[in-house]
Amino acid sequence: MTPEPTGQLVPTPSGYDLVLTRTYRASADDVWASVTEPERTARWFGPWRGEAGPGRTVEVQMAFEESAPWCPMRIEACEPPRRLAVSMEDEAGFWSLELLLAETAGVTELRLIHHLTSTEPLGTTGPGWEYYLDMLTAAREGKPQPDFEDYYPAQKAYYESLA
């Protein structure tokens, strides 16, 4: 079964924002812990090490990528439990990301925003973020991890059509 792509592309003054959203029946504090505590991020993205804080750089292991590399990630902003902005650079390029959390009546919406200067990488990054966010959902719900092959290349055309 191929998961349905959910991403939206929003033009900005400096490029584009790729926005993906997930909703959890949980407090913002609990969802925040899932995306910031190293033992919890290890379940769906990878662990991290170092002294975290705005303006600091930590190392994040891309545990579900080939060779599971460790990459430096700079914390641009950290406003618990509402906003985390990070940037990193690896062999795929420069990444500028934000996670925004909003809780209403015990339900938290998580928005992942990937700030892009070009639409060129959409065909690969869109399916990748769908996969990682579904990994987060599976980890939170204690369900089996999804298979990346269900996302890519199946969602590539959808994401390329957003451009």
C-alpha cells in the first residue's frame, strides 16, 4: 500500500516552503519530547549527541539512511514546546528546517517546514519527509516502521508536480 502524499508547496520571498503536517492525540510537551529527546528521536530519525541550545551545533545520526552517517546540525531556534529551527549540510546539500507544534484540546498538530531556495529537490525530499514523519507516527504508536520503498519513487511525481 502506497501512503498518500500530504505535502504542500508555499512560495516565499526567498524561495519555497515545503510543508508537511501530522496530528497526534497528545500534548505538545509529549510530541516535543518525541522530536527533541535523543532516545526518542533514535526511534524514528536517529539519536543525537552534544550540548543542545540555540546557536549550538549537535551531531545527529541519520540512522535510517545508507551508512547511518553522523551530521552536524545547528540549532537556530529552540522554543519549547512550540518551535524548533535547525540547519545542516551534508552531501545532499543545505537543509533549513522548522518544526512547529500547536496544541488544541489535547490534540497537537506538528508542521514540518523545509525552507527551499529551489524546487529541484522536491521529487526526493518530499517522499523522504513523508517517510520520516510516518516513522515518527509509528514510533509514537508502537507500530511497525514503514518501508521507504512505499514512498519513493511512488510519491516522486506528486512532489515534482508541486513545482
